[in-house]
Amino acid sequence: MTGPEVAIILFLVVLLPFLPLFLFWGIGAWGERRHMRSILAREAELRGFPVSNLRRPPAGCRDGFLVAGSVVLSADAWKTMLAGFRKIFGGRFRSIEPVLERARREAVLRMLEEARAAGADAVHNVRLETANLSSTQSLMIEVIAYGTAVKFAK
Amino acid sequence: MTDKDLILTNTETLPGYRITAHLGLVQGNTIRAKHIGRDIMAGLKNIVGGEIKGYTELLTEARREATERMVRQARELGADAVVNVRFATSSVMQGAAELFAYGTAVKVERE
């Protein structure tokens, strides 16, 4: 065997196990960008809808009722692997921070969409709960957003 | 106040109403297995990332059930509303999630 052939075989042997991971990285990144675009578009649509985590709704509100939104989100294998390295070296988990952020924003959006569909004018006392559902190393989180939807007194 | 429209809020007061009596803590819970029929899809999603819609639906349904149980308890006490409702999810054992809802049952009258 000549030099270049050996180099190619070595290259393939070393890199081949990692190829699927690069593929997951691509799919995961694409999915993340798509989700983020959807979140930004829906947030823009809801701009001006009053939402707060004030414990007492301001005066002039009536007809309070509970609204909630939830989402279960998982990280891709690439992110999970990066997080695995992070656990060894310490520091900021940059790869999975966006996953939690997207989950929270998505849950809040679903809650607000439910409130608006029910004819509410505002949502107060919003609470966010995060739960880890994964029984393995991978990240699988559930976020619940809930609050009290109110109507303005006429 | 009629019996059937029991109001739920997570604020300590009820906008537009005055609380006349506190009837105590009411709660409801349910424990669901996560891995019935949906584990293949969830396994795939753990590789490529993204929302696991099957689980979102499962947990939403479970939370509704927990809320219903809480409401039933409140009705037995003769409450008009449940205020300061809190939701929580906990992984009680591998492969199972517990959802519970709790709040304070109250009697109210319109202001």
C-alpha cells in the first residue's frame, strides 16, 4: 500500500464514528434555528399583550382564570456530547443553554396563546416550572408556564 | 355563585371578587409512565433534538387530570374557587413522572 491510501484509510477509520454526530449537529442546529424563528414571529404577534409576574393583578381587572402552557424539549446527541465534555472541564454549558431558553419561551407563548384565545386582556402572576424527565445522560426537560388571565373592567 | 363554574387562579386574590372564607388546602396528583408507545419517537428525538410532542400531550393530559382531582376535592368542601394554584412535576422513579396541583379552596362573593 502506498502512502496516500494508508492516509485515507486512517482518516476514514478515525473520522467515520464521528460522522453521524456531525449529521445530528446539522439537523439539531437546523431545528433550533427553525424553532427560534417561530418563537420570534409569535412573540412579535403578541407584542403589547400585557404579561407580568406580579402577585396581585393591578386594580381594574376582573374574571381571573388559570391558563397554562407546557412543552417537552430534548437536546440533540451533539449537544449532549458537548455537555458531557463540559462536565469534565467545567464552565458554561453553552450548547444546552439555548434549549432551556427555547423551552421557556415556547411554554410562555403557548400560555399566552391560550389566554388570548379565551378572550383575556392580560396575564399576571406568571410562574415557570422546569422538570427533568430524562433517566439517562441526555437532556429532556419539561417546562410549564402558568398564570392568571384577566379581563379589564369595562 | 353556581356550583359548576369553579374558578381557578394562581393569584392570592380573585380579581372582581371578595374572599369570604378559606376552606383549606386542596390537591390532586397523578403519576404517568413516560415510556408507553412513545419511547421510540422520544429516543429518536434525543438524537436529533427538538420537541417531543407525544410527551407534551401526555403531560398536559396528566396535568388536566391532577387539576380535576383538585377541583373535585374543592367541590366537596363547597368551594367557589381555588386560589394560589401551583403546579409541579417530579420524577418519582425511573420512567415515571408525577404531576400534582395544589391550591387553597375559598368561598367568594362578587364585589
